[in-house]
Amino acid sequence: MNPENKRPTSYPMHLSGDVLKPDFEHAIYKENPFYMKKVVVSGLSDSDKIGISKELKELGADINGSVSSKTNFLIIGDTPGPTKLNKMQANIEEG
């Protein structure tokens, strides 16, 4: 465990706060594939996850912390959560 923040260093942080609140009205470019789509970001460093999530929100994406049947995009890095991958694969197979 990392004594500074009391969580294991290998355990990724969960997104929280304003980044998880959709803001379609203020999207900077509404003609993009992420506008009004549910997006999950996984398998990246905490700072990369936050940065990418903020950029996607600016494009009008609805950022989520977990994959559901409503997830449109799963953006993954080198170490995505296996549950997220399995759920997204099931979504793809179900159409």
C-alpha cells in the first residue's frame, strides 16, 4: 500500500465529481462520434484517465465508471479491468 493515500499502488482510482456529470449543452464540437454517447475509460494511469475523460466530456461524452448495457465506447490502456472487458464483449455479442 502507498502510505500517502492509503490504497494499493496498483489499484486504479475511480473517477468522481464533475467529470461524471454529462454536459451536452456546452460540448465544444457536437459533430463527433462521442457526442451524447456513454464512454468508459480503463487501464490507464490515474492522470491519463482523468485527462482523457475531461477531454471526452468537452466533446459531449457521458463518462461512466463502469460498463453497462448502455455503454457505447470502452477506451482502454495497457491494464484494463477484466470485468470491463468481459462486459463490453458481451455487449458487442448482444448487438
